[in-house]
Amino acid sequence: MQTTISLIKKTFKQVYKKELPLDHLVFLYTAAAGTLMSIFGLGYNIANNIGLFTLPVLALYLVSNILSVLYSIVKNRWHGAAVIVLGSSAFLLVPFLWFTVGGVTGSTPPIMFTAGICIAIVFKGALRTVMLVAETIMLIAFIVLEFNFPDIIIPYANRAEHYSDLAFGLTMSFIANTVLIYTVVGQYVKAQDEKMRLVHRLEHLSMTDALTGLNNRRYLSASIDDEMRHAYDTGAQLTLCILDIDHFKKINDTYGHEYGDEVLCSIAQIMKASLTDGEIFGRYGGEEFVVLFPGKTPQKSMSKVQALADHVRTHEWNHGKPVTISGGLSNYFKGISFSDFIEAADKNLYRAKREGRDRIIYR
């Protein structure tokens, strides 16, 4: 009993916060609306001593509704319960109300329309199609029957009873449809927001190096291309620097690849601390890093790169020996291609390697 009560409380909380899927929510909304309607019908008929022969039908519908919902909560299987609740609403309660409460001019048609909307939202595939087609056929059949055999419908006792019931039915249908629309729109917006969040997340992951958290080669290549176009259009300065960790293979071979990854991550952190938002930087591949300096000449960029190299060298490395980096710079000018721009920096990097490493070169 305590477990059942806790599950009911949990379900109420999920409904309130709209944490359940849309079809599950609408099933519970339908069950709640049907339960309220049957309770109201039972109370109204008993209070006014009218249509007492209708009480067993309403009571049966009420009990089946409550038991179905409880079963769905306790067993955590609601699709079968939804078939019972919506099926009995559309094909038991609605037909019963149609013939006992005023027919086509009563409160049942708007309720029937709402039941169709609920079926369309809750079910999928062949089951949804069959139930909607069956409800459509049933609606047409009821209208034809009522037209040809008007006495088949139990009439209202007076105009007051007629319009009070009509007001109740229309109000219930309006409230139910409003809640359904609000829920569907809310779930749609929530799904769209989640979709956009995932898209942005995937875009970020596709542009980010998994190990260091820096921009990856794909992002850097796109940024270099964009900045080259901008420099071409505006005549702005643009400098590219390629950095490479000296003797990185030896570090991996001596201290292991795990420590090599630690070195890469540490240099990434040093780059984040040493460079500003004005620079575009990331891991280009392996032990190579790229820094792009929009709006700066190689001479102005050199001091930044040299300071970065000094920070790497003086960092307190766990193996007790300094790690150094070499770098090569290239300057953009109109007419230079993407590959030539990269190659110019790469050639200066290899000059730095040949001349003893631990240096930054621009020639």
C-alpha cells in the first residue's frame, strides 16, 4: 500500500511537471476527465432522481477508469490501460450519453470530438487509424439513426435542463481542448529546445579536440579560411603560427602515452591562460598546435608566442625536466593560397627544429 501511494504521488508530480511523454500525459488527462464526468453524472442523477437506470453504466465506467490508471501506475505499463480508458470513453460512455442526454443537440458531440483528439495523440499506427475510423462511422451512424428515428433519443425534460447540460458539455470540452493544445504546444517547444541543445552540443563536439578541450583541426581550418577571406576583403593583417612539442616521441617512449597525454593537456591549459579571446588557437593534430592572430603582424605576434613558449618551458613538469616547443610563423598577403599560408608557417617550424628547437622563427 505504501509503495502504491508513493508511486501515485510520483506520477502526480511527473504530470504536474510534465515530465512524462505527451501520449502518456494525454492518457492520464483523459482518465481524469472521464472520472470527473462520471462522478458528476452519478451525483447529478442521484440528486435529481432521474435516469437511475444509467447509474450502473456510469459506475462501471468509473471503476474501470480508476482501476486502469492504478494498474498503469503500479505496473508501469500504461498502453493497455490507455486502450481500456479511451476505448470505453469513445465506445461506451459517449454512445451511452448520446442516446440518454439529448443526442446531437446535447453535450455529447463536443465530448466525442475531444475523445477523437485524445485518440489521435495517444495511439500510433494501425490502432489509431482503426479507432478514429470507428469513431467517425459511429458518429455518422448516430446522426442517421437520430434523424430517422428521433424517438430513440431520451429528450430533455425542459429548456433549462437542456441548456445547463449543453453549457456543462461545451465548457468541459473547451477546457479539455485548451489543456490538450497547451500541453502539445509545450511539449513541442520543449522538444525543439532539446533538439537545438543537442545540435549545438554536436556542433561543439565536432569542433573540439576530445583530449585537450581545445578547438580541433576542423575548426581551425575553417577559421583560417574565414580569416583569410576577411583579410582579403579588408586588407587586415593576419598571422599564423604552428607550434610543435620538442622531442614528444621521446617523452611518450620514456614516460608512456598517458603521461604524453598529460603533457598535451597541460600545454592546452597554458595556451588558454596565455592567449586572449582575440587569438584563435587549438590542437591541429598529434603534438602540433596552431595559433591564428587576426589583425596582427608577425612581429607583434612573435612576443605573444615567445611568452607562451617561456611559460611551457618554466612549467613544473612532473618528470622534473623542461618541455619545450618550437614554432613557425607566416604572414598573410593577398593572393596566397590556404595551403601556401600553412606551408610557409610549417617551413619556419622545421627551420626552428633544425636550428636546435626551443625557438620561434619567422623569416
